[in-house]
Amino acid sequence: MTGHFRRKLRHLPINMPALTAGLLQRPALVRLAALLAASALTLLASGLAGPQLSHWDELSASLSWRMADQHALERRVVVVDIDERSIQAIGSWPWPRARQAELLEKLDQTGVALKMLDIVFEGPSQDDARLSRALASPVPTVMAQLFSLSPEPALHSGKLAGALPFASCPRPSAPAYGYMASDPGLLASPFAGHITPLVAADGAIRQLPALICYDDKTYATLAIAGVIAATDAAPQLRPGAGLLDPPWWLELGGLRLPLDDAGHLRISYQMPRDGLLAVSAVDILQGRAPADLLHGAWVLVGATAFGARDVIATPQAGAVSGVEVHAQVLSAMLDERTPYMPLGASLWVWLTGGLSALLLLAALRLAPRGLAIALPAIAATNVAALFGLSTLLLLKQHLWLGWITPSTFTVLAATLLTAGEFARVRFERERLYRHLSSYLPEPVARQVATQEPSTQVCATRRDATVLHADLRNFSAYCSGRPPEETAMVLHLFFTTASRIVEEHGGVVEQMVGDSVLAVWNGSAPCPNHGARAIDAAQSLWQACVPQLPRIASRHVPPLDLGIGIETGTVLIGSFGPAVRRTHAVLGEAVTVATRLQALTGELAQPILIGATVAAVAEPARIHRLGDFLLAGLTTPRTVYAIRVRYPSGHLRLVCEGEADQRASG
């Protein structure tokens, strides 16, 4: 863009109130703007607070796991538990390696199919020979080793075993910087799996590094190593291809394990803790374990006793043995229900967000206007539905999709749509009120705009002063005149009269024909209303008379202004059926003011007032004209005139009109 165009754009007038008003007049644009703003805020929140949103997804999954079948049982995997009872019977942990070798031998005698040890045998011992023989039994035994995923401190203890047959570390594997393995003298078993946890910010274990890379070799977690040892499967890695596939598949014979880009697997806690079978180690050693329970089973040997210091937090409980986590992983692997985030997870967010937006828009479209206030409740219901749907997909399809991000969009969209609807309705009401107040007095317009129509008389009694001003000879003036010209005369008169009445604290209650009815202390309170009405009448006559068009015609009398004023009790309000109401001012003061105005022409006085309002006027400003029986009344009234100073040219106008009349006579 050239400098010339930039300068032109800089000087373009931008009327922001007009743009805002134009936007608020279009409901579709208001709602589209609200949804776009909600989308932008959701994207911003995902970028700035993505880990926090994911953390809330993780926390809510604890509730999802509790909705699974709580009566499910896992009989293929059995935990051999070195529990408190075993510690009390055998002695404190760690036991002598001869005792641990005896435990493994007893397990072989029960006919187990696989042994996985959640135990790291550090350093040499005098019982290593017996333990090595137990580890080298025909029953496959998987030993444990632990990696350090942090560069510091770099610990190297024992000798690693069980590397997977990959040429080098594949892409989906987590790098390690140190390790703790069993003593080299105990490497009688070729199988080993790591027991390295991934601890979340709240201390819970929700994921495990399925594959760890160390020294250009790949090592599997304990459960995967157990499957390889039991099935002799050759592990293969394949990238996911479809939207419902994970980033990577780890194929173990007939089993497939979903992994993310970092080589992590998500732990399924769908199996309840009570569903995992456990046998106390002391029962194994003393031969009291049921043989049918252990025969052909895959056993996980681990310590849950407090002294073993193998206690972690999971979504199921705050203090769980690490061997339970491996049992959950192994059970989920065998059932192929390991949860994972599919490649099309972002599509889920957009799809659920779009459905939420359509639901909110449908509620605004189909429901009454007042339902905008219910949008937060609809959003809350939608959020609950999103949680239920994500839980259903997690438990039935094992898809980890999350619901916090689409729920964030739903809440933001409902909030902004509600705010937009309130702003739009507020703008429409203000616009309606502004239009209404141009036809009714401002206080009356506000009351009408905020209340429902009524079939009753809605009026208030007030002690007020009434002013009635009328253009004399206006009907004769209109004869033969274009309607546009007469309309401009009335427009100027009504505009000037309204301004002067409001400046003096009054309210124009009615503008009918060529007359104005104004009230002080009626619709709006006004102290000293009588005196202020007199001041307004003088200002009104002084301002309006010079504006009246001069007529030099023997057939049309000149236009003039007559004003009548009186104080008394009036009734101000709305009358008529609910479908067609009218605003009116009733009372004797109105009648007297109207009759006094009609008398101004006969008495050649521009302003006439009644006795009640004359009592509050300055004596020097008024003079008594006498008692008159006003039309329609039965009692004579004392009439007073206000001394006014004729505007320049008015006296000449009257004389010209009288001269024309004499000439025609």
C-alpha cells in the first residue's frame, strides 16, 4: 500500500457509535461476532493455558474411571503381594535373596505361566546363586530395571538387559540419562522391563514411557516385556494412518498397543482395584495359596507394605503400590482397551464446538426472547453432555478426547451470546424508548416501555399547573395553503414550545392539532410550579410570535398565540383497552386552562391565568380583568392577564391585519 493510500485511510471518518448501532441492529451479525470471539478466546486459552486445560481433563478422568463396571474381575493377571501380613510373618523388607528365590520356586510349583518382578536386585549377595537358578527356571521371568529421565543426577548401577530388537532407537521413545538395574551376577533371565513412572504435576501416575532409549538401545516397560516373554512376539512399530488411529501402533503378535509421539502409553484405570486378584506372599511361601487361582496365570510380584516405600498416587487412590499400575497396564493390553488420543482429536474439538454453537443458536432462534438469560443453563447442560460423551468414548471405544477445551468454547460462546443478546435487546429497547418518548412525555415513555399493557386505569392524582397554548386562526391559515407549509409552521411551533417548557421544568403532555398542553409537577416533580409555568408562558409567547408567518390578506386573519394557565388537581395516566391505550391529563385545571386560552382572542390578551395560579404570581406582573363564566362551566371565574412586552413587529402586524379588515368593510 502506497503512502498516499495510507494517508487517505488515516483521514477516513470512522463513526464507532454508528458502526456499533448498525451491528446491534442485525442479530445474525451480533451472534456471529460472539461465536468468532469465543473461538478466538478458546484458541488463545489453548495456546496460553494448554497444560492447565489438559490437567483438568486428567483430573476429570478420575470420575470417568469410577463410572466403569465396578464388578469387573481380572483373573488372567494375579498380584503376589508382599504385604504387611507377609512382613510380620517373614520379617522386614527387603528379604534375604534366598527367601525371594524360595518365593519364585513356590510360584513355579503352582503352575504359573509368567513371572514379572517389580523388584530391582541391587548389588551382590551371598544368596545370588540360588536366586539365579530361580530366575533361570523354565517359567519365563521378567526382571525390573529403572531409568532416569532427568539429566541430573546421572546414576549407573547394575547391568541393563532386555533390549528390544530394533537397529536403533525408534522415533517414539523417551530418552534416558541413567539407570538402576540388577546386579550382573543375577542376569540369568534374558527378559527385563523398566518400571519407570511418569509423575504428573499433582503426583499421580497416568502415563508410562512404553519405550525408553538409552545408549542407542530401546527398552520396554514391564508389562510389554512380559507380553514379549510370554508370547515370544517380535515387536513392530507402525505409524497411525486414520483419524481414529494413534500416532503409533506397537504390535506384539496379535496385540496392538497405542503410543503417542513420545512413546508413552496412557494407563487405563477401567478395572476397579477390587477386580485385581492379589495373593499374599506369605500364603505362597506357606503353601496356602489356591492352586486353581495361580495355575496358568501371569503373576506380578511386588511389595505393597508400607516399609517397601513403593507407594504412588493414581486416579483410583492417593496411595497405591506400583505393582497395581503394572497390573492395570497388563490387563488393558490383554483386552486391547489402552486409551489413546487419536490423530483426529482436533476434529473432535471443532465438531463438538460447532454442535454446541448450533445448539445455542437454535435456542436463541426458536425460543422466546427472554430465553437468552437461560443460555448459561443450556451451556451447563451441554458441558455435562460433553463430559458424558467423552466418558462414554473413553470407556467403550478407549478414545482419549478430552472435554475441557470444547466446554471452554461452549461456556465462552454462551457468555458472549448472552451478553450480545442483552446488548442488542438493550439497544432495541433504548431505541424504542427514544421513539416512544418523542410521542409521549419522557417519564411516561419510560414507564410504558418497562411495564406490560394493562386494561385498568393507570393514573396518578397531582396538584399541578396546566398550560394550554394554541395557534389562533390556524385553521383559516391552512385554507388554501400547501400542507408542507402548514406542517413546517406546526413543526416550528411544537419544537420551540417543547424546548421552552422543558427549560422551565415542565413536561409537554399532549400536542393535538395546533395546540400544546404542558403540565408542571405532573409526570415529573417541579417545585414552585405555578410561578415557573408563568415564566414559561411569557418566554413561549416572546419566542413563538416572531416565528409565525406574516399574512397580508384581507380574507385571512393573522396568526397569533393564545395561552391559558391554571393550577389545580389533575389526573395523569393511561386509559383505554390494553390493545389501544392513550395518555391524557384530566381535571378542572385542564378545562379552565383550555377555556382561558379560548378567551384570549375575545379579550385581546395573549396570556390569561386563573385565580389559583394568580395567587403565586408577582402582583406587578398581572392585572385583574374581572369575573367570567367560562364555556362549559357553571361557576364564574376570576380571570387575570399577564403583562407582556410585545415583540418587535408584532404591533405592526396586527395593525396591518386590522387595516385590511377595514378596507374590506
